[in-house]
Amino acid sequence: MENKKELEQITNCALCANMCKHGCPVYLATGNETVTPQKKARLILYEKKAFIEDEKGFFDVMFQCAMCGACKLNCLYDNFDLRDFIQKERNEAFKKGILPDETRKRVETFARFGNPNGERRLIQKGEGEIGYFISCSTYSDQQLLKAVERILAKNGDHVQEFGGGDICCGAPLYYAGDSEGFKKAAGKMKEKIEQRKLQKVIISCPTCIKMMTEIYPEVGVHLDIEFIHITKFLHTLLKEGKITVNKVNATATFHDPCILAKELGITTIPRDIIKMLGFELKEPIYLGKEAHCCGGVPGGRIGDSKLVSKVNAMRINELKETAADVYISACPTCKAVLSDMDMKDIAEVVAEQIIDG
Ligand code: SF4
Ligand code: SF4
């Protein structure tokens, strides 16, 4: 443990009553006590005291975490985030080469292609001081990309699109514990953004925004540009009448992406958009900052696809309880992971209702 404060923090967590586990999706989906926040803290403490014999088993537990932030949200200590400790252990796992198979494969693909999808296509369209970054997750969803492009075409301001299969914010490397690889990806991203002389960049993926605004500075990469999530952009377009939409007569449920709600604090804006489109909102039991994680992609934040499937199934069941006509989210990864229930991205729903002319 690096310092006395950190030792005190992890000891407090290891000895805590562990009530935050009731918001932890990996615990709720599996019932496995070992993956609760407090047990993870206890394992980290034991590891620091050299009590751990099964190193592979220890690191596996560190990857049985959605890095969703529910434990931080429900923590009884101010300014304590267990994920900081889990992240350091993932960095150790990477250095020692003890990664879950699926995580290792994603890192290898990233090393070859510069993104986790194994693509090599750079998109560059349009010009202007506003950018739309096509994240690797957005590029994987051509339906979403078409919807965004339809909206951008109706918007009066010029927006240049860039990204696609060739560049990635580096989040898969960050969550895999490859801190050096992540730093390089952040540097490449900074170069790609700065060479375009942009004032602000719109992004559909909340994780990209977290990386660029919060995690890049931690590795010494600073970008003096405003990053805005697409929900804020769509909200402004609708409010200012830059796009007009037909009203629908249907019910909708919104799934809050973890990072969008818990970290970027965006929960009412997507709901306002949905209501502006005429939908009646049907809320799930867990919503806003309390919404349970979709599980993310295997090898991404959670290192094991079986665990991802369990977290995923739990969230689908919770959402289906609303019996809404349409299910909407605002993160390309959430949409992909929840595809078993016909999820749409909010940009697709807006694009479907745009009035031409
Ligand atoms: S994360 Fe906070 S609330 Fe949860 S077990 Fe640790 S100290 Fe307790
Ligand atoms: S970040 Fe989420 S999945 Fe990980 S221990 Fe905390 S609540 Fe559980």
C-alpha cells in the first residue's frame, strides 16, 4: 500500500458492514459474497499483507467488477472509491501477465489495430469547429451512426465527424490495467483531436467522455476542449427548434448507462428528450444513479463473459418489468449488450421522428 491514508481507507472498507453490496450488480446477479465490495477490499488488504497464495484467483476477483461506481455512490465514507484500489490491482495483474483470457484477447487486438474491435477504417467527414467523435462502440453500430448523421445533417451548424474503426479513447486498455498502453492511446487521441482545431466534441459513448475528461489528466494528457454527451446536444437542438419532431403515442423506458448517470450526472436530460418526443415514461425500479449496470462487454470492464451474461440478464429482467413499447438507452455499449430486448439509442429514436424540410 502506497501510503498510510490508503492503508486506512482499504482497512475501513475491509471491516465495513458491506451494505453497499445491495447495489453491486455482480453480487446481485450471482449471490457470490466473494465479489462484494467489502470482500474485494479484504482480499486487497490480505494481498498487501502477503496472505494470498492463489494470485490468479485473487486477480480474477479484481476483474469480476463492472467498475460501475455503485459502491462509491452508496459508500458511507466520503471521497472513497474502491475502484481506485481495484484499478491498481488490475495494473499489477497486467504487469505480471495474469489477465482473464477475454481481457488479454482484447488487449492483444488493441495492440494490433489500435482499437478493441480489430478494425482499421478512419472516418473523416465535413468540417467546422464542432466535432462528432465516432467511438469504436459507435462505429460498431452502423444504425446508430446513420441516425446521428441524419440529425447532424438537419442541424444548422457544421459538424465534422471523425473516428471510426481506427482510433479509440483507450478505455479497454485502462480497464485491463495496461497503464502504459492507455497513456499512449490517450496521447494519440489528443493528437487526433487537436489537429482538427475543434472547440467542442460531441460523443455518444459516456466512457469516452470519462476517459478524456477525468482519466487522461491522471496520466498527464490534458485536452483543453469541451466534451459533450450527445444527449445534451440533442436536448439543445430540440429546445432551440433546430430540429422538429413528430410526436409518438407510445410508452418508453430509459436505461441509465452507469457512467452517464453516476459519473456525468446526466439523468433528467434523456428523460426530457423522450417526453419531448411524446412518449409516456415508464420507469424501472432501479433508475438514474441507482440503475444497475448492463454488464458491459466481456473482457471490457468485467473479465468474464459468463458473469457479464448474468449481470446482463438481471438488468433485462428489471427493465422488462415496465412492459414499455420502446426501450431506450444513451450509450452504444449498453445498447449492444442489452440487444436481447430490442434496445434503441436515444439518437435513433430522435432521428426516427425528425420532420424533414
Ligand atoms: S465501498 Fe464503502 S460502503 Fe462499501 S464496503 Fe467499502 S467502505 Fe463499506
Ligand atoms: S464498482 Fe460496481 S461491480 Fe465493482 S464492486 Fe463496486 S458496485 Fe460492485
